[in-house]
Amino acid sequence: MNVNIQTVHFDADMKLLTYIEKKISKLSQYHDRITKVDVFLKLDNVVHTIKDKVAEIKVSIPRHEFFAKHSSKSFEESFDSALDSLITQIKRQKEKQAA
């Protein structure tokens, strides 16, 4: 599994990167053929003073791609929500293939 973490308009600290990598490593228990995971972390400046932290995750498996995007006040929270959404998508896809 190839993991690619990109930050847009800021530099992520090691703690955040380690947190993300640890969580992504658990994805393999939901699908054994994950080839690539792209994580994008962005600061979304929609309202003038409030900066939302946006996490986008794209998971590639043969013949399928899963994508989730979530924003909140912290990157960890955004990432967790997006990851939960992805896990649901992956489970749903596996159920379709099994049926």
C-alpha cells in the first residue's frame, strides 16, 4: 500500500503525520487489495477569520476508487470523520462483490 500525504498551505508536524499513518495502516483489515492512499490536508478559509481544517482521503483498489472529504476545527477530527466514511464505503463495496 502506497501512502501519500500532502499538505496545502502549511507544514504538518510529525505528530499529525504519525497519527495519520497509524490510522491508514488499519485500512488493510477492511480490504486486502488497497494499492494507494492519498491524503490531502488543507486550511479552508471560507469565512474571513475562522479557518477550517479539511481532510480529503482517496483510496485506490483495483477497478475502484473511494473518496471522502470532511472539515472541522482540527485535522485529527476531520481525518477521523473522512476515514469512517471511507470504511463504510469499502464495506459496502465488499458486500456488493460478495452478493
